[in-house]
Amino acid sequence: MNIIKMRKMVMAGGLAISLLTGAATAQVIGGEVDVEGSSNDVIFLGGEMNVRGLVDGDIKGIAGVIQVDADVRGSVQLVGGEIDVSGTIGNDLDIAGGDVQSDAAVTGDVNFAGGDSQVGGTIGGMLNSAAGYLEISAQIGGDAKLAGGYIETTRSSNIAGSAEIVGGEVHLAGQIDGPVDIEGGEIHLSGTFLGDVEVTAEEVYVLDGTRVSGELQIRSPSDPVIADGTSFGSYDYEYERFNFGARDWKQVDFGPEFDFPTGVFSLFIPGAAFLLAALACMIAPSGCASVATKFREQPVVTGFLGFISFALSPIFLIMMTILLAITVVGILLIPIMWLIFWPFMLLCIGLGAISVGDMIFNREPDEKSLGLGMRLLSTFAVVAVFAALGALPVAGVLAGFFLLFIGLGAWVMSLGKRRPTAPVMGASATASAE
């Protein structure tokens, strides 16, 4: 189930990259954006986004606050701080955010990654979710794979397929038609289970009214607490020494498979990037704010400019090396230039994290800029996601380049630009496509 968490983080990073680099039929960028229906795909990047009406294509977006109450013929893919989705979705729903809620009728699969997630409505396919807090009241037509700190299925929920669940505290009160495999710290069963149920946990509580048509199999270091009024097809308990997560740790090889690139991208580079970003925020707060503003104003342009600048950087270094080699003093500067280049690339990754964090956490850029504390917190949150993605080499490299291109491009655009002393009115757009 740890793989599920990895998949969600990779999904979030991949979606963010595709939104900034992919072609779109209708792109909308602004501080606050309202879309009243569209006959094409809707792709947006903004501080606050509202989509209503009929959308004949897909919806893809990154914003601080996202609300979708629409009939969507295609898929919906969203990344944001607060996300609320309702209406109908003709294909899949993919969401990564801090506070996530869905009451939509989804024909396809649903993939959630969030801090606080609530899933209602109907789901025609599978539900895959990783969250700190997860509450499910949906009618799910396929399987469910769930991971979280706290997981609850309400009495109104129904999972037609199988369920694989990993959580610190799990409460299952609905109905699950297929086999159930649960692993966690504290497990509470009070629902109806039409297949076999296998539980491995530190503590297990089987509450009054629980019905298991198949076999209830419990593996735990402590005797399960079983209330009166429960029924099982068969029951088996076996003592097993167990600390939540320890069994998964045994499957991790900390030896040769953790090669140099993986370790670098998961630990050193994010840490160094955050340290340099923090120093930049403290030494040059107005400069960092200017970089973040440039990205907010022109996110696609800054990313593209950063890509071009990075691609041309080897040529620049070679040309500067040749020019400096002409003079005696210049020769002494050549190694310094090459040494500075790599920390500067790390700084650009940090500037990219500052810019993305400002986009997500600064929902009212027109009124004031983020303070030092909030700037550091938002940057740390973005770098933490980057570090988590670094556990997978390809995902870590992609996330690193994503932040590098943003930071380098925004820095280049901010050169020579004096930050205005008065607040700058942000973009506000209203889009309607027939």
C-alpha cells in the first residue's frame, strides 16, 4: 500500500508538469477565474477557480481554491489547496490537494491525494486514495485501495469490489461486497462484509451489528475485542507480533538499490535547495517576492524561458570560459564560475519552490505579500513534496527540473525589474467558451 502513496505523489507532480507544458484548447490564467461552460477542454492556472455549466472536454487546473460544479464529458485533473467537486464527470477524476471534497457522479476511476479528503457521490470504477484524514460515503462500483492516518467508511457507503486498506486508525461501517485486506494500528469493524476479511493490526474491535459472510481472519499481538450481536461465516485469530508498518519496512532493501542519484534527489538536493531558498528569503525578501510575482503573472512563459536558459547554459559557460582564459586574472575566475554554477542551479530550484508555494498559499496577492514565516512554510511544503517524489528516481528528476525551470525563468524575467512599492492589482478573468 505504500506504493499507492507513491503513485498519488507521482500523479500530483506529473499533473503539475503536464498542465504547464501541455497543449491546450482553452487556457485560462488569472488571480480569480470563472468559467461558465465550454465546448472545449478547460486548462487553467490561478489563485481561485470556479467552473460551472457544461464542459464538453476535460478540465485540468492548478489553483489555491478550486470549485467545480459542472457536467463534464471528459476527465477532471486538479491540484490545489482547497478543492470541491460536484456535478457529473464522464471519465476519470484525479485530485491532489490539501482539503479535498467530491460529491460528483463519476463514470470512471477516482484518484485522491490530500490532507483532508471526503469522498461522496457515485464512482463507476475504482477508488484509489491516500490522505491524512479520509471519509468515504460514496457508492463505488469497483475496487478500493485506501491509505491514510484516519480512514472511515460511513454506513451509507458501498464498495462493490474488493478493498485494500492501510491506516493508522480505520473505521469500517458501510458495506463491502468483495474480499477485504486491512493493515493498521487500530481497526474498528461495524459494517457488512460479503466476502472474506483479513485484518493485521495492533488492536482490533469488532462492534455490535458487524456481519461477515465469509471468514474473519485476525492477526494481532493482542486479543481482538468482539461484541455481542456479531456474525461470521467462520472466525480465526492468531497471535502475531506486529507494529504498524514494520512488515512493510522488512520489504525495503536499503542496500545497493538505493543508488547515488536516488539518494541525492531524495535528500541532498531538496535540503540544499530549501536552505538556499531560506537564505534568499531572509537576505533579499523583495527579490524573492518579485520572482514569485513573475511566475504568478506569466507561469507558462517563465517555465519555457527557464527551459531555454538551462538548455543554453552549457554554451554560456564554455563561451565565458574562453573569454576569461584570455586574461591572467580571468583564468583565476574560471574555477570559481564553474563552482558557483551548481549552487546557483540549486538556488533556482529553491526559487521555483518559492514561486509555486506563493501560488498555492498566497490566495490574495493583491492585498499583501507573504510574510517571512509563511514564505518559508510554503516553500518547505513544496520542497517536502519534491523530496518525497525523490524516492522514485524518474519522478525526482522530473520534479527537480520542473522547479528549476520555473525558478530560473522567473529569476531571468525579474532581472532589472523594480518591484512596485504599492500593491499590484492581480489578474482577474472571466472566461466563457461556447
